[in-house]
Amino acid sequence: TNFGKIEKAIALKNKFSNLSKDLFIICKDSNNHYVPANDAIKINLSNFINQFRLISDNYNILDVPVYNFCINVVIKLQSGTAAEDVVLTIISDIIDKMQFQNMQIGEPINVNNLLKVIHAPKQVLGVKTNLKDMIKIKSNNDKDNFYDFSLNQTLTYSENFSQYSVGAPVTNVLDPITNYIDGFIYPPRGGIFELKYPSQDINIIVN
């Protein structure tokens, strides 16, 4: 316990060997945000597994790639509606009903349910945002990181993102459009989604 604990884990078949499995693990920090497991945890876990595994079995202990995301939605309301009240209701309902904080490794974002929550208030006539702009992956860079004066801290995100760098593909890249299947956005293999700062990363705009 001196070295922390594993928050979530999943074992997946290795693509290249029937005798190997990839064990993805992740921890949380004091702010309840996902962080990679430190070396001490990985060594302890490896020693523990070695006591019970078959001689022919092999486990590769890997970090879970975290995909911080934000929700951007433009809605149309009935005329005469108190827009601010509806927006606050929608944001509260998204946090309460979508339960993003309980997502598991490999679990997709359910866009169908998200749209149901947004449409639920009777004052909402429709959503004007397409999928490409609705779910954005936020990355650790000057564009996405920012200082929040209400929290008195700089808000940072994971290193994983949804674009390619100049010249070569980046590992752990996610394109929400490419990974969209039947109303669900899936993370890459062994990955997990995190709505890291709900109060800042849910943006509902009335137009």
C-alpha cells in the first residue's frame, strides 16, 4: 500500500502470441484522476503473477492509454426559454446520468444515450452539432491546458490525442469519427475514456 494501488485492470490476448497476454493497468492520484502505475507497483504485480502463472504463460504489464475528452454541443431552444437554466440542467444531467467516472477499460462513449440526455428537457428543440465537433479528445499541450482561476490550478490532460503529428503517426491516437460504430465511440485497444474536468469540459451553447 505504500506504493499505491491499481484502480482498474484488464487482460487481453496478445496479437502475436497465443501464450502471451497483455495486462493493462492504471491507477488514480489524490485528485481521483487516472495516472500510470509506478515501477514499484508493476514489479510487485509481476512478482505476484509469477507465483501462480503456468511456466508457458507470459504477461506483459502495460499502461492503460487515457483519452481525456470534452463534450461540445450547440442546441436550439423554444422561444422564451430561460436558456441558462436549461443549460445548467443538461450539464447536471450529463454528469449524473452518463456516469463517465465509472467507465471501464475498453468501454465506449454511448453517444445515443448522451443525445437522449441532451434532448430530455422539453424546451430543447434539437441538437445542431455533428459528431465530429461533439466529442473532442483533449491532449497535454498549450492549446488544451489552461489555468482555472476558480480552482487556482493549471488543468492538464493526457499525452494521447486525436491527430497525427507531422511526419509520423503517434502512438495511442484516437479519431472519434473512425472509432464510431452504431452510436458508440470506442477507445483504442486497452484504452479508457476520462471526462477529467466535468465542470469545464461540458460545453452547452444555445443558438
